Amino acid sequence: MARPDGRQPDQLRPVTLTRKWSIHPEGSVLVEFGETRVLCTASVTEGVPRWRKGSGLGWVTAEYSMLPRATTTRSDRESVKGRIGGRTHEISRLIGRSLRACIDLKALGENSVVLDCDVLQADGGTRTAAITGAYVALHDAVTWLGERKALAGKPEKVMHRSVAAVSVGIIGGEPRLDLNYAEDVTADVDMNVVCTGDGDFVEVQGTGEAGVFARDQLDALLDLGVLGCMELTEAQRKALS
Amino acid sequence: MARPDGRQPDQLRPVTLTRKWSIHPEGSVLVEFGETRVLCTASVTEGVPRWRKGSGLGWVTAEYSMLPRATTTRSDRESVKGRIGGRTHEISRLIGRSLRACIDLKALGENSVVLDCDVLQADGGTRTAAITGAYVALHDAVTWLGERKALAGKPEKVMHRSVAAVSVGIIGGEPRLDLNYAEDVTADVDMNVVCTGDGDFVEVQGTGEAGVFARDQLDALLDLGVLGCMELTEAQRKALS
Amino acid sequence: MARPDGRQPDQLRPVTLTRKWSIHPEGSVLVEFGETRVLCTASVTEGVPRWRKGSGLGWVTAEYSMLPRATTTRSDRESVKGRIGGRTHEISRLIGRSLRACIDLKALGENSVVLDCDVLQADGGTRTAAITGAYVALHDAVTWLGERKALAGKPEKVMHRSVAAVSVGIIGGEPRLDLNYAEDVTADVDMNVVCTGDGDFVEVQGTGEAGVFARDQLDALLDLGVLGCMELTEAQRKALS
Amino acid sequence: MARPDGRQPDQLRPVTLTRKWSIHPEGSVLVEFGETRVLCTASVTEGVPRWRKGSGLGWVTAEYSMLPRATTTRSDRESVKGRIGGRTHEISRLIGRSLRACIDLKALGENSVVLDCDVLQADGGTRTAAITGAYVALHDAVTWLGERKALAGKPEKVMHRSVAAVSVGIIGGEPRLDLNYAEDVTADVDMNVVCTGDGDFVEVQGTGEAGVFARDQLDALLDLGVLGCMELTEAQRKALS
Amino acid sequence: MARPDGRQPDQLRPVTLTRKWSIHPEGSVLVEFGETRVLCTASVTEGVPRWRKGSGLGWVTAEYSMLPRATTTRSDRESVKGRIGGRTHEISRLIGRSLRACIDLKALGENSVVLDCDVLQADGGTRTAAITGAYVALHDAVTWLGERKALAGKPEKVMHRSVAAVSVGIIGGEPRLDLNYAEDVTADVDMNVVCTGDGDFVEVQGTGEAGVFARDQLDALLDLGVLGCMELTEAQRKALS
Amino acid sequence: MARPDGRQPDQLRPVTLTRKWSIHPEGSVLVEFGETRVLCTASVTEGVPRWRKGSGLGWVTAEYSMLPRATTTRSDRESVKGRIGGRTHEISRLIGRSLRACIDLKALGENSVVLDCDVLQADGGTRTAAITGAYVALHDAVTWLGERKALAGKPEKVMHRSVAAVSVGIIGGEPRLDLNYAEDVTADVDMNVVCTGDGDFVEVQGTGEAGVFARDQLDALLDLGVLGCMELTEAQRKALS
């Protein structure tokens, strides 16, 4: 069974990471995984939230959102509904945790960085594209802080690891890398894998969307996820060099 | 006193209108007035809100929003605050009224179009760029409906007028066209002019931001606003041809 | 075509400004434009919002609201709906801007005044009545501050201009002053004009409710609006003397 | 110890009930208990809420609110805070229950009446003034329905009882009728008594604000409350005749 | 007419007060009035709300809530609805006032206690059970503070009174003590009586749910309420000894 | 390094599943994993949400919440804050997905079941205890529907799998089963494993709380998680027999 866009099962969609897409933020990256397009910006503010003051530690947090017509049919804005949905909350928290795994908050010093990941166009894998792009935006923001002598440690110490993420899934019994929307809705199992540039895991989330999955299926998905993250790590390195 | 970007007082910033920027919406335009960048999408749904059912009339509405880091410093998301601010409300209403002025709701038939205007980058004039871009997105959406034989009247009857908008202001006594952010914050008077392609007014909103203004100043601003709208109308015509 | 209440096209409705309508506020005015009845109160507090502290400047803001049955049919309360509607926001902001145009915030010193404009009965022109009445309430509140030696400048310097507002519109081709509700809903063009006592403009907002308008129509409406504001200024002077 | 306004312990403040204060509502009464001033309007709509449809029964409900500067210091609007406070909820429910006690919902037929009680000026006893005024507004609304032949029963059957309310309290050991604000804040015990025109109880709510109270104190307060309600009943009869 | 559970008209349901039901709170009591089951916890924090700082006085407040399926049919969660209902507000306020009546806030010193009363199962009388149980939880929390030398006065001075509450009502003309749900919905008059251990009243709230009530009925209900509170006081004493 | 409560690394805390803990719900289970105590109720309603009507499919959803003092320090209620937090949303969604994995929605027919999981006391593992208990409550609710001949398929077909969940983590390099709170806060890696009674995976969520984790660590945690789920499955079987 061929993939809708003719890819091999273990092939990523074309990935682009466009740095400095916006003029205002300290870091800004337009990340594209095929037709999925996410604008990741990193906003620096001096100081940290009140509960963290005096700790010597910095703070990194993330907010994910979709434009109402990023998807095939329009969704109501969460600002209009007056409340943030469960899916948005869940993804924002995942991005935040993933990015905090690649940063040394002590070396960051008492600075705060907010990573805004706004999905301009969605075609599957928005949360993993967001993590992959946000890493590059965060890297640029930390460099910006370093240039201003505003870090407690050296920039390379602050960003002591890289982090990237990809979705994997099983469709018709076949494990596949980087699902697009058409694949995502038909997947039996869906997993998001977040890895460091060294191939260690930061986060693993697997769900039997339409059923359950056995240990050997889980193992195959993890292998594929690590493979994808390694390629994305390489794309991040190129973008940052 | 020269303008910050060296323009003549009656000169627009470079304007681009990129159609089909997104793959999902029935109409989508990335409009740029210099560094101001707004994504305007038109989303069609069959039918109208309950209170309008059976009237034979269509419905067009607009929602304006800014990404949190579209601006020089980050703003909190309205979805996180749980409420929409007064400025957002005010601008969404202005865009909706302006677009309804250029469409024959009877010829549209019982279809609804939502115009989402999301500011990806702000440098003054976001509301007028949004109106100018949303007109083109709406035009594409109406063409799309026409191709599906879903209109009550002919497409050219539905879009019986074009509409464009521009800001004008007085800075240091000089009337200027299409203010960028640096000019906007120092303007004594600030006015938004919304015109049809025939040079009639759809909406006029003038505010003495830092003082008051005399009738001759108002007249000069109106002249300049009409002039700017005529140029924008021409840009819309080119984009649509 | 006669007006519903037999007025001349350039004739205001009977205007009354009842000062000290309430016992608690530092300024309180019941303003009536015909059947439209708005209670304007000015509440003084020492100090200014946090973001303005130490600036030496005062602060004036306004909140507009309608009682649920001020209108012909009952509207749900915004407190019950849990959110403020776009129209309310828009009008509150207009009133605030208009009143700040007539006050010297430096001479006010670090004092805050909130102008609450609650519509007890609506028959068109509620926002313009509110501005006209709120000016008188603000004047009384500034006098009150002056009596307590709490101003940074002299009272007459604080209130260095007067401000009044009126609606104008075109009905059946005829420009008319101070529309009541029956006229408002049938107007082709609707404009609110806010002027100082010297006839300068503070704010001009014109909307083609049912179509568009040409420059000569706009000019006729502006003439009429200034005329109306001058009469209202006279009424304010009498009330304050 | 004399009362602040020189009244006898068992003396009401001057009471006025001004019918038809507003032009739009089916019933509208400005009720004044001394300086306390509440606008009570009765809004009729045909039909009942969904959960009551087909029952043959009508529905009466009430909403209480205070203007922000009805009090000596300004309170934030509940619409701005985005939520209704506990006190407002509690009073709205009390008014609703009290008015439903005086109306035969079967004879009302499937009509709904909303009683809006907006405090324009507060000086103690706002909830009891609201109940007393709302009864008269409801009576007018029922008469209005009767004139349109829209009731299931005869008007006099619909309004089969009258209802009035008054506050009583103990200050310095002395039971007093109809406390004003200055007395209310110093009362040891505070009680609201809602009675029918026949002297039966509809609702009794007593609170030991600053301590507790014995049975004989409770008895004295009940006597005083019934006495006050009888006088208010007489004022309602006069207003309605 | 026998009671649904065979009790005498003046007989309470079996009452149990289980202290230390939870391991975390400073005081925690599972109170049961028959099938009604409320978890009352007392949470201590050092310090008081900002508006009370430096007063030397402590603060006690209460929050009441029902689990969604505490009742025969499921209710939506107030957290999901995004707002607290009127009934919840009303009961939380009643519990808070009642508990503050039994505590000397000066002797408590600048400490705060929140009493959370969560109804795990409802069968009538949840608010009175909550008050009765919360007293015991508060007592334990004060003892806990005393053991840590954190009170301004002696523990027995802090808790200078006990407080208990019970519902009474008239069903088919008969006054009954401690209504269960089946009785509550058929009651003509419903009253909640809150008493100190000495038989004084803290709060009395009577409502003619389905009609009105005469003075002798009110007297009979008060007698019954005091009787019930005395028995509950005895149960509290046993639980605390 | 010994565990705080002396358990072996692969040992569960004492597990109890008390059925019919509440009288009203169609299924109700108090589940305890050591000191963690969650009340799981299953509420049945006929019919399904509007968007699912006519599909022949049933619906199962879950809501998770914590009592404010379930934890060592009190948390504000989400109903008081007016919004549901990200953690609550995330867990509610996880429970809902897990339970839907064990039920045949076609055999359920057009019935809805809401699973409310309210944490009465928290000591780590509340979400996994909730899933484990909710399965039993759902089973009882399906049996209840079966007894009323309200299912589209046979009860054993509706509940075609069992589901249980447990947390695992690495502390000081050692993989451990069923972490309590003291262990949870010190874990380097934290994973929740949801399994069917046959040992297949429903959901796997692993997070490097304080660092990252290698593939062999992940494998060890998965082994331990499956082991724990098998024991919990046995406890569920006993409870249901």
C-alpha cells in the first residue's frame, strides 16, 4: 500500500526551517514539514515569574495555537470561546517540557523565554514540527542573550542538547514515519517521539487510536521515531550553521 | 521632516497581495503593507446563522487577531486571558462592516463567509491592510461558490463593488499616507479611510490622538485617504486578474 | 419627509443636564436627549494604575453599559453572559478618548477618574449623550478635587477644553441632526461627531450603514455635527454656571 | 440612642413608588426607600424556557444588580470581572422566589416575566426595596398581558397575593425597622422579612452579623418586620390604585 | 402520614462524624446525616488576605461544592461551565458566616483557614451537614495551630462557641426535623436553623417553597430546629472528646 | 536504596476496589492505590451528543478532578478560577481514550456514559488509579444497561477487553513500579502505561522529568508497567466476580 504522497515508509516529508521569518522576535522560525507550516517565535524577557525569583534559574514555556482556518474546515477561535481546549493545553505542555529538556536553566540565568508556536497551516504532525522549529528559535534567542552578555553561563552551556520530534504510526500494519493528515486519521497506532540530538528520549507518547498495540509494534515505532529525529537534528544543524 | 523610511508624504509603502497562500481556505491572501503582514482567509459554509434562516440573505463576518509576537513586545493571547479585548472587538467589527458594504447579500444567497484576518507581523496599518486583503480573499471565495453554482445571483453581481482601506495621519503638521508604527505613535491625528473602488466612502474614523483637529486638516486627510485607496484598488485589480 | 417627532432637520431634541442626580459620586449627571436618558457618574480615586505611577500624570477612563430593558426588547446582561460585547467595548473606548481630549492629565496630577455611563433608557444617540453628560460630571469631579487641593494644576487648566458629541445621519437623502432610534435604524449613513467647545474635532466616525456615501454628503454631515455640538456646548455652559 | 435620621425605631423611611418611570418595559417602577433608589422593570416575553414548555405554567425570574457608583465607593462591574458575585446571585434568587410566591403561574399561562432590579443609588435595604417595587412592576406587566388577552386566567387570579419586604435589625440592643446603610453596618443582627399583604411570611432571613441572637430578639424582629411590610403593602395599594 | 424512613417527626437521621478522614488537611471530617455524606476539610495557611494584613485578625472562609454525581441525576461541573452557580455561592457564604460566628478572629491571629465542604453523596440537608462537620474540622485545625504555638490567643478562646445546623420543614401540615431529599422536594416550608451550642441563633433562613407560612408555623419550626441543633452539638462534643 | 514505604521495586501498593460506594450512580467504585483514593462514578444517559445521533454508536467520556485539599497544600478550585487547567484536561482526555479502548461503542448502542474520577486524596498515580477504577465502574454501568435491555449488543461484547493502568519510573537509576508522591517528585523518568487484560498497550506516555532516557531504560519501564497492569487486571477480576 503506497503512501498518499508516494514516500517510503521511513521517509520524512521535505523539511524547511526558515530563520528570522519575523522582524520583531529574538528568535523566529517558519518550520515546514511538507504542507504543515508553523511559525515559532521566541520572546525574551528579563526576569522570571514571581514564584521563581531569586532562584538564579531561568524559565522557558510554550504556547501552541492554530489559526482558525489552518485546517480543512474552520474551527472557532479559543479567544472567542473564552477558554482553551484540552488538545491545545496538552500540546503546549508537551512543547514546553521538551524544550526545557534541552536548556540549562541555571546557565540561562533569570531570563524568561516564551515559545509561541502558531500553526498557519496544518497537515499532520503540527506538534512535532513545532518542537523541531522551536528548538531553532530558542537557540537564536539564547544567542541574542549571549551577545548582550545577559546569560549566567556560556551560550553553548545553556543549549547543552538539541531536541527534535517526529510522529510515527502504524497504517494497515505498516510502521510509517512522519504521518500527514490523511495518514493520521487512518492510523491504528499513533506515536510522537521527542529525541535529543544524541538519540536519547525526551518524551514518548503512543496511543492506540483504533485499537491496541503489541510490544513488537511499539519497538518498530520507536526505531522509526529515533531515525526521523536524527534526520531532523541534521536539518536543525544546517539551519543554525 | 523626512519620513522614517524616506517615503513621500502621499506615498504608500510597497504593497503585495499573495493569493492562495494557504491550501485549505476557499480564499486566502497574504497582504503586506511594508513590514505589516496579515493573513486573510475566507471560509465558506453553507447556510446562515439561525436568526437569518429563510431570509434568502447570506452573511459575511470578520475576526481580527494578532499573533502574540507580531509586535515589538509580546502580548498575552486573548485565548489565555479568556476574553477578547476592546481593540480586537472594534477592529473585527470595522472589517466586517466594510466587507459587507461590497457584497450583495441577496445575490450571495444563504451562504456564510467568515473572514479571518490574523496579523503575523505588525508595523502600523494592520486593520487597513486586513480590509484590503480580505476583499481579495472574499472575491476568491465568491468565485469558488460561483464555480459550484452555489450563489443566488451572478458572481459579478455578488461582488458589486470593491473595497480598500488605508490609514492617514498628521505628523508635525504634515498629512501623511499609510503610517508605519513609528509614525503612528507620534501622530497628532490618526484616521482610517475605507473607500469603494469608485472613491465613495464606506467608513471614516478620525481621532485626535494627541489633541484636536480643524476642518481643513480633516479635509486634507480625506483627500489623501481617497488617493491611497485608489492605488490599493488598482493593486487589488492586478492581483485578481 | 417629516421627522417622526416633527423636528427640523437641523434641530436637536430637548436636552437636559441634571447635575448632582446621585449623592455618592464626586460628579453625577443625568443627561437626556429627548427620551434617551443616561446616568453619568465620575468617580475619583487617589493614585493611578500601576503602569502610570510616578509619571506625574493622571488617568481618565470610561465604561458604558445599558440596563437590560433600556431598549424596546430586553437584552441579556453582559455580567450574566460573562463577557462584554464588541459594541460596549467600542463605545466605552470612544467615550474615554473623547474625555481625555478635554483634560490636561499633567494638571490633573496622579488622580484617576472613572466615568460610568449607564443608559437607563435608550432612544438613539446614547453614546453622544453619554459624552456630553460625562463632560459635565468630569467637570464637577475636577472641581471637587480642586476644593480639596488635590490637583497638580489649577482647575481651569485641568479642564482646558469642553467636549460634546452628537449623531448625524442621512435619511432618504436628507442630512439630519441628532437621530432618534426610529431614524437611526433607517439611516443610510450614520455619523458621530465629537467636538470641542471651539468647534475643533476630537473624533469623527462615519459609517455607510446601508450603502456608501460621497464627499459632499460627508461634508454636509460634518457641518450639521459641528452645529449640534455648538448648541450642546451652550447647554453644558448653562448647566455648569 | 437616636437613629441617624431621627426616625422612631419602628418608623419606615419615606417610601415612593413611581410607576411608568421608563417607556419601554411592560412594567417599570422607581422605588425609593429614603435615599435608596432601585429601578424595577418587568419584561414580558411570550413562551417559557425550553424545560417548561407544554406545562401550561408561566415563569417569573429576577435579576438584581448595582450600578458601579450606586455606593459610597465605586465597585468594579461584574460584566468587566466576567462573573457574577455571590451576593448578587443570592439577592437575585431571593427576589425571584419572593415574586413567584405572589403569582399563580398556571393562571399566568406560558408567558415569562423577567424582573430587573437595578440599584441606581444604595443606602441600605436595596433588596427589600427591590422586592417591594418589583411587585408593582409585575402587577403592571400582568395587567398589560390581561389587556392583550394573553393570560390563561383572570388578572386578579394571576396576582392572588401582594408581597412586600423590609429589613429589620438590632442596634445597641434596640430592634429597628428599615435600616439605612449607616445602621446596617453597625447592626448586631440583621434580618430581611418578606410578607404577603395578609401578613403571612414568604421568606425570613436572619443573620447574627456581629454575634448571635436569642429567641426573644428574633420574636421582636419578626413583629417589627410584619409591621413594616403592612405599611409597604398600603403604599403598594395606593400606587396601584 | 409516616416519614419515608420511618422516623419520628422530631427525630434526626443517624449522624456520624469521622475525624481525620484524610491525611493531608489540618482538619478533616466525613460527616453523614443518613445517606448525605460531606467531606469537610480545614486548610490552614499562615497570613491573611492582603486587605486584612496588619489587622491582627485571622480569616475563615468556606467553599461548598457537589461532585457531579452526588445526586440522582448527573449535574455538569461548575469548572466545566466556567462559572459558579447561584446556589453554590449562596451556600458557601452561609457556611462561612456560620463558622465565623464560632471563632474569635483576634485570638486566631493572622492565620487563614479555608473550609472545603465537598458533597460526596446528597440526600437532603447537605448545607446543614456541612456546617455541622466543618465545625469539627475547624476545631481540629485550631488545635493543630495551638500545638504549633501559632495562635494569638488560647485555643479554647479561639473556639469560644460551637455551631451546628439542621433543616426543618412542614410537610402535609406537620413540622419535621432533618428532611431527606424525598421530603425536601415535597415540603411546603423549608427552613435552615444554625445554632450555637448554647441554643442561640446564628442564622435562620425560612422559605415558603410552595406557599406562605404563618407565625405559629414559624415558631414550631424554630423549636424543632433548636432541638435538632442541641442533639448535633452533643454529637460534636462526643466526636471531639 | 530502599523505597519510602519499604516495597520491592516491582511491588504495587495495596490496591482496593470498593464497588457501589455511592447509592446514586449506575456504577461507582472507590479505588485506592495505597493512600491515593479516587471516587470513580459511571453515569448513564440515554442517547448520545447531537453530532453522533443516528450513528448507532454510543459515547464514553471522562472527567478528572481533584478536591482542593486532596494534596499536601490546598489548590484553588478550577470552578472558582473559572477555567480548567492544562493538567486536568490532559488527564481527562487520557482516561476517556483508555476507557473507549475497552468498549465496543456499536454494541453499547446510542447510550452515553460519563466517567467522573474525583481524587479525594492524592499520593501519586491518581490518573492510573482513576483508569483502573473507572473500568470497574463502567463495567457495572454496562451491566445495569444490560439488565434493562438497553444495549445494542450483549454485555460481554460491549466490554470486550479490560483495561488497567500503572505508573513506573526510574529513581536513582532503579526502575520502580507504582510510584507514590515522594518518589514521583524525585523520579528522573516517569511513565504511565495503560494495558488491556491481555497485555497489549492502549497508551504509553514517558517523560524525562529531570533529564533524558535511553532505549534500555525505556524497555525496562515497559516490562515493569506490563507486569503491574497484569496484577491490577487480576484485582479488577476479583472485584467484579
